[in-house]
Amino acid sequence: MKAMVKELIQYRHLLMMLTWRDIRIRYKQSVMGFMWAIFMPLLIVAAGIVVKKGISIISGKPLELSDLASITVKALPWAFFIGTIRFSTGSLVGNRNLVTKIFFPREVFPLASVLANLFDFGIASAALVVILGFMGVGISVYLLWVPFLLLFLILFSAGLGMLMSCANLFFRDVKYIVEVILTFAIFFTPVFYEASIFGKWETLLLLNPVGSILECINTVVVLRRPPNYYWLSYAASCGIGLFLLGWNVFHRLEYSFAENI
Amino acid sequence: MSNVAIEFCHVYKKFKKGEKFDSLRDFIPHLTRKILSNASNGDLREKEFWAVKDVSFQVGYGEAVGIIGPNGAGKSTILKLLSGILLPNKGTFKVNGKISALIEVGAGFHPDLTGRENIYLNGAILGMNREEVREKYDSIVEFSELEEFIDTPVKRYSSGMYARLGFSIAAHVDPQILLIDEVLSVGDFSFQQKCLKKMHEIIDSGTTIIFISHNLPAVIQLCPKTILLNRGAVHQFGDTKDVCRQYYKIFSQTRKVDEGDSLSLEGVELFSSNGSPVTVFRPGDPAKIRFSIGSKIEIKDLVMSLFIKRNDGMVLFDTRSDLSGNKYFSFSEGETKEIDLSFKVNLPQGTYYVGMTLIAPSQGFCLYQDEAIEFYVDAPKSTGYAFLDLKW
């Protein structure tokens, strides 16, 4: 473990360069430019409004501004999560040339995908802060939880990304499976709705670590309340646990990448 | 502390023929079979073969060693093992020092990025940090001669420009051990000369180099010692010129002709002009060579050919008795004949080999002797391919 960290620190320049490359090519020769970072969250929010409106018509409760705020707050981390998983799944196979030709820790590929998506997330968050200000969502001391919650999400995404990238290296069908799951995962995760509307089934939804992280973010940002500490610690242990597991598995399989790709 | 930079100890690496398992559906039955047939890592399973077989060698610090061999001999596999991309199945190896591998020029280039951006990216891939690249940036661009196009995306580059930029970056990483796989075959003649010069500089600066190439003259120029690989095993490891000659010898086409055993070369001798046997000549000396050939059968009208090779395997002279002398050779059953040929040693300094063949024009080779005899020319003041006896 210590050696793995040391190796990664040694190659930090490469990690930064690959991240920069991933960002650079996304904005190069593209019509949308930086709009791209906001495009996907924007679509998610739009879809969320439609769903929410439907729910409010059925339940008879009017659609409130805070509902829109929570959809927006959840849409961004969700977009980051699926973006990261999607890009990191293909990151090893997409860099086949480098994997088979030059030696360096291969972790840098999925990790660069995480960082590149984090960059997009950062841009979108800047826009989000402005929007939330207009919506009248104020500041509270509980906002201090946000960096930790994001860290857990990043660790979880990085761990899953590393697992998926090496799974896809060995079996090319993983990419399609991941794609299908990511498309429908939004229905199983409390993005458009609050987990609480499911009553006693709430626990089941929050068992999805991404779900509990999103709920916690919503609680501290929009509702301005302390997060549920049970679910917070569950999300934290899932994030850290999956990251360590993913990294270890990745590291163990790393040596066989070049001949199996 | 020893001065060994690289040490290979009985290294084996196997690869698999045929399709790999790309999808889960194919993999599960394979996995169960693998578990049931408990073959160990060191044995070959079905459809597997050794890409590198029992390879051992040592390279000292500051040495330049070439690796040559036909396609599929395992050259690149050895480099990949050395750089850590592949792990050996059996055996161990040691590498002392920071390694940098040039397995493919421009492998890390991204087509959409400009030359400038790719220099930074590829520099990082080859193990340099941002500061180092910034320091060397100017000399990289200057070496590549691409100043005009440095802000153009590399997808618009010609393949020569692409390769030139790639080599320039790679040449500016200064590792302790440099692994190079066939990267000199890039660019035009003048750029190749420049690359060779740069490589000499790298070697002179004390870097250990492993150089893989099919460009034998370049190997001879750069590396004093060379490994010849064939089918994954070391065929020969020694002086580059000898190894190159061996390479030409085992893989030349003539080797494959069917030789009968009815004719045999029983002796070869070289004589000087006064008739005494010698093996060292001065350039321009007259020389006589005597072949003693025995035949078990009666055979008529054989054509003899004679050729002279330099010690790096290059054929300098080749002629046939029917074309240049209208001469044929006949043997009766059980006869041993002495054939005397005289020539002038118009050769510069070096070691040379005389080879001969006897051909029955309608049936093919009857006798083939690649290096029948070796001789030396002592001429410290001349180089090149031939001695022209110039008068100043």
C-alpha cells in the first residue's frame, strides 16, 4: 500500500498531464466548449423537473422552489459520478497504445478520468452557486460537510472506476453492461425524488452509497440541517472501502494488462 | 557493488496463440478448465508457446548492446520485460538504474493536440516532469526542425514529422538505461544521420543502451556487442560484426537449398605469391586459394562460384566460373581434385571470409561452403569496401 502511494506520487506529473489532456481534447474542436460541463447536469435537472411536476400533480402538493434546488444540487454530483464511471471504464482500453508500450502505474488512467470529470464538476458547481443564490438558498454551518461528502463520492467513483476499467480490459462486454446500468441507475438513486417518500423502503434506497451521499448533500445544502450520521458514516466507509478495494485489485492485475488488452 | 546494469537469468515468457477470451461468456468455461487441469506456471498449456526461452545475459554500466534477429524472435518482448510492461513466467532479472523505453516513437501522442502540447504530454509519459520539459523544450523543437508547425495539431503532420517529433522528445529524456526499439528508421537520410549522432552522444555520456534494430549497419555503428535472438532463445552474444555475419549466414536464402553429400570440401588453403601458406595479406598482394574437393559419384559440368565476405557479413565479391571464365568442373567416381584459383587482394584493412559453391546447373547446389577460410588484410591506412591502389 505504501509502495503504491509512493509510486503514484512519483508519477503525479503524468497524472496531471493526462488529466489535462482529457480536459483539453474534450474542449478542443467542440462547438459547445465549456457549456459541455453544464449540458449534462442541465438535462438531468430538466428531466427532474418533469418528474417532480408529475409527482406534484398526483399528490396535489404544489411544486416548490426548494424542490428545484434539491434536484439541481443532486444532479451535479450524479453527473460527475456517471461521467467518471463512463470515462474510466474505457480509459485503459482507449489508451491501449500506452498500456502496451510504456511502463508507468496504470492507475493514472482511471484516476485521470476522475480528475477530468472533477474539473467539469467544478465548472458546473460555480454555475450552481450562482443559481442557488438566486433561488434564495442561504449559507449554514452544515455546508462544512460538503467537502467531506464530495470526497467520499470521489473515492467511491475512483474505486469503482478502477474496478470497471480493468474489468473492461479483460472483458469487452463490461463497457456495455456499465452503459446500460448507468442509463437506468438514476431511477434507483434518489436524484429526482427524496428517499423519504418511499417510507419504510427508504433504507433500501439509501443502501446505494451514491444515494446516501446525495441525500446527505441535499440535507446540508438545501435543507440546512445536520446530515444523518448513520448514513454519513455508511457512505464514508463505502467510499473509502471501495477505493481501497478497487486500487488493490487494480494493482494486483496491473502486471497482466499488457498481454490481455 | 557490481557494475552490472541489466542482468537476465534464465528468463522465460510464454504467449498464447489464437483468440483470447474477450467476453465473460467465453471466460467462465475456460476458467473451470484451467482450474481442473492444474498445470503450473512454468509449463506450456494447449496453444501456448515460448516467446522468450531461457534467455540469460548481462549488460554492464555504460555499455551499448544491440539485439537483432528475425521477426518474432522475441526482441520486443525482452524490451517489454525489461521495462516492466510484461512479467516473466520463469526466471529473474535485475535492472539497476532508472530506465526509459522507446518502444514506439510517438506512442503517447494525441492527434488533436498541437506539437507543443504533445511535447509536454509525451515528456510526462516518458518520465519527465513539467520543469524538465520546459528546460529542454527549445532544444527538442530545434532538434525536430518543426518550429513552423509546432502549434499545429499533430494529426495534420506527415508521418515523417510525427516520427521526428517523437524521436526528438525521446532523445531528450536522460535516463541511466535507455531501451530503444527500432526508432532509427524514421525521417529522411539527414535526420537519420542526426539521430545516429545523437545516439552516439547519449552513449558517450555513459548511458547504458539496449538497441533493437533491423538496420544492421546502425547496430554495428552504435553497439560493440550484440545479441542474436532466434525463436525466443539467444543464438549468439558477442562482437557485433561476428553476430551480424552469423545472422546473415543463418537466415540467407541460399542456406535453405538442399545439399547433397556426394561432394565434399576436404581442404582449403591460401598461399602468397611465393607459394607459402599465409592468412595475412597486404592490400594488392597476389593470392592463391586451393580447394580440395572429393566426389563419391561421377558428375559433369559443375559451375563453381566464389564469394568474399567482410566480417559483418556483407558480400563484397561474388562470381561464377561459367560467367566470368567459361569454366566447368567434372568429377569421376571417387576422385579428389584440387582447384587452384588466383586473385589479387584488393581489399582494405579487415577480416574476410571466402565462400564457395558448386552447382549442377540443372539440379541445384551440390556443395555449399559459406565460410571456407578466413584471412586478414593488414592495411592500417585505408578503409571502405575496396583497395584501389591509388597513386598520389
